[in-house]
Amino acid sequence: MNLQEELTFRWEIVNDKTKETECFINAMNVEKVKEEIKLDYPLNLYSIKPLKVISKMEVYKVFECSTCHITLEDNSYLTKVAKDPIEYWFPGVIHELDYGFFINIYKESFLDLDEMQDYKGSHALLNIMKIAVQNDFIYIRIDRDGPDYDELDEFDW
């Protein structure tokens, strides 16, 4: 897949005489807009303005929070899971970063997490994952420089 082909712009077509927007068109460039546009007036009476880039690429939301919202034990647990995901059960994939973790949470695995015997993390970590799943995040980034939320537990370690 060519990245250039995946980028699209939203174009506003404005009638220069009335200053009213006639329509919007999604296209890669002005030439494509001119091919797509079907107006009753000559094209030279219109302004074609690019508004924003629209991407056909998939975009995912990431819930980011500070490491102060997990316990020291959670930090050790996440490190172990990242290094040996077969040995330690977790409802997702964990990548250890220099100063935290990047977690791909599996919503399907998470749905019955409260009843899972193999989960070894704290209630605070469980709460972070619940918030992420409830708000349709599939990624969580826990970073020492991440945002600190009043609604989450805080730990000084």
C-alpha cells in the first residue's frame, strides 16, 4: 500500500460570486477535484480550498497515563509479562519502553477479567484497563511523563 495514495484531502468548493459553499469533495489533489465536481457554472467562478487531510489509514486511540497510577508491584508484573508472555497471563500484549509500557489490550480477553485467576496486577492497573476498554481504547501507554489524573489512584514509588 502506497502511503501517498492513502492520503486524501477534504476540499471546500466556494462560489466566488455568492461566497457560499457549494459542496465538499474528498480527493487527493485539485485535478481530482476538477474531475469529480459537477457544477452548473464554469469552474473559474469557484474557489477550491483544501480543508484538511483525511487518511484512509487506520487510526487508534491510545489512553496515556503516568506510571504514578500503577504500583511498584505492577511495574514488576508488567516487566515480567513483557519478557515472558507465555509464563504470565495478561489480557493483551505488553511492550516495555524505556520509562513505562505500551499495552495492546484485548477487549475480548478483558471482559471476564474480574473472574480470571491468573491476573496478578493491582486493582489500580485493572481500573486503568477498565477505563481504556469502556472508552474504546485498544492501546494504553503508561509512561513516567504521562498525564496524571485525579480520578486514578496514585502511588509514590
